[in-house]
Amino acid sequence: MFAEAPTTLARAYDVRQQSSWTAIGADGVIVRSRGYGAQGAGYWRGVLDQLRAG
């Protein structure tokens, strides 16, 4: 699931770049976080696999 977060959540996780994304597991722990840049399909599969496993 992809969602836009409120600014309070971004501050809580210390997200400082405008074009950032952060994958947060069900336990509230950051799984991965990135700023600018392009990632391929394999990268995204890995992120989603990590989120499903957590």
C-alpha cells in the first residue's frame, strides 16, 4: 500500500528531503528509505518482499 503521510509522521521519522519515500513495517520500524533517484523493478520487489515478511 502506498500512501501520503502527514507532516507529523515525516518529522517523527526524520525525513528531510522533499522527494523521499520511507517503507515502514507493521512494527513501526523503517524497512528502507530513499531520497531522489530511480530504482528498477527488482529493487521495488525487494522492498515489497521485506514489507510482506515483516
